[in-house]
Amino acid sequence: MNCPGCYRESKGTGYCKRCLKELFNGKRVNHVLPFNSPYNEESDLYLDLTKKISISGVQIKYPMKLYDRDLIPTATGGQYILKPIPSGPLRNLDQAPANEHLTMQIARQLFKIAVPPNALIYFSDQSPAYLVKRFDVKPDGSKYQQEDFAQIAQITEETHGKNYKYDLSYEELGELIKKHISMYPIEIEKFFRLVLFNYIFSNGDAHAKNFSMIRTDIGDYVLTPAYDLLCTRLHSPSESDMALALFKDGFSDAYNAHGFYTQHDFLLFGNTLGIKKERVTKIIDEFRKNEAGTIALIKRSLLRDDLKELYKQLYLDKVSRLNLKWG
């Protein structure tokens, strides 16, 4: 079978050696949890944790800790985040764990985007969940200082209303990177790559709180690994192409002509961020020329077959847009 961590062929069932090392420091942890999902668990296992850990929208997250070779829910000292199938009015929510896992694996394996170790895992009732290792927890259990870009921009629901995390543009996030990160020439390319990735893979919820910076052991700041990457169109077909506008001052002539972002917009965006044109072109070309590898990963994923096809078509549509030139 394919490893539920990286999709590579693995002897027997469960995670391959590489995924066991990255996720659990080499401990042989089962890919099936010893308890049911929140919807089928009759004990009080999740109740207190649900009160403590929740996010806006339809998703609930549970903190997990590794005791010997067992992952268990915990109120303190969480080393992992577990995201079971969400509940709510959106479509195909039973496929949300597989969607997020696939998108994170594509980012890591094909497009040089740093992501934390992650995998699919299953409850005893065979319900799937998405598991991700926390990147803000040090080996001694203390936490790195981390701030998302809504916090950095000092915008909140109280100051900017319910949609505050959608109020900034990606250009403005780039300006914050230049202001707060000393090594911004390196980090700004990582940011550009991630914004382009979210466009190509239809992540319409990459808002200001889904970009963060973290303080390193030597005291400087860098961007965190990417998180919450998924193709939101599988669950919300009318989702916008991007959570935020590329530019703070409106749209380009190319956008106004086509009605969507094209290669021209990302060349212009890279220039606005201060990235050399040859570097921007190189990154764009990586997204334009990696169709075979992307489609292969989609096929090996654990998405339902009809959604594999939809995911692929959404991806190919965005690549075709990226191939359009202007002027």
C-alpha cells in the first residue's frame, strides 16, 4: 500500500520509515488511533478539548501528544494538531483531511515549499483525520514566539470588523515582511512562491492569519512553514480565486482584460516585492512545467476519485492562465 504520510509505496501497512522518523522521531506509531472519531466517541474524551481549541468556520482542531508510541488527546503540552472531518454546510467535507494532506504534500514534494511533517491518520471507526506536527514547539516543550500577519499589522475584529483578516493585500503582507524580517530578500521569495502556489491550487482562504513569522533560536525572524493549504474549491465552488488581492491599489490591465490573474500579474507582483525578474520567471516556470509530477501525486492521493479529477482540472485551469501573456 501507499504510505499515508508521503504516498510512496511502503511494505505492509502504515507509515514508511522516513515518515516515522520525521513525524515521530522514528517511533513505530500506528496509522490507526486507538479511539473513535469525535462523532462516534461516546466518552468525554473530546469535550474539554473542544472548549479550548477551536477555529472560525467549520473546522475543530485537537491537540495531541505522543506517549511512548501512542498519540492521545491532551489539554497541555500538545506536539501535534489533529483535524478530523469538519461539520457544516460546505460540500465534500468528508474529503477535507485528504484534500489538505494532498495539497501540503504537493507543496513540499514538488514546489520547494517548507511545510511541517504531516500525514493522514485514521480513527478506530476508520474515519480519516489530518495530522500535523507543530513547528512552534521546542524539544523541551516551550514555544517559539510566533505572530501571524494580522497580529503584525495590528488589525483585529474589534478594529476592522468580522472580515479583518481579509482586509490586507498580498503586496501589503510583503511590505510587512520587508519591515520586520532582516533577511527579507530570502524570505520574500518564499512568500512569493507560496502566494503563487495558493493561486495555482485554488486555496481561496489564504488570508492574513495564514501567514506567520517565527523567532529563531538566534533571535531573528523568518517565515514559518506553510500551513492550512488546501483546494477550497472542492468544498466551496464559488470561492474566490484568492483570499486577498495581489495589489493594494487595484488590478492590472491584464486582469481587467481577462477577468483573472495571469503570468503578467505575477511578474508585476514579483517586481513590486523587489524580486529580480529572472528569479520571478524561474519560479513561475516551475509551476508551469511540473504537470506530470503534480498529476501523479493527485492520482496517488486518498481523495475520492471524482474529486481527484476535479482537483486536477482546477489545477490545469490555473496553469493555463499562467501560460497567458500580456502585451
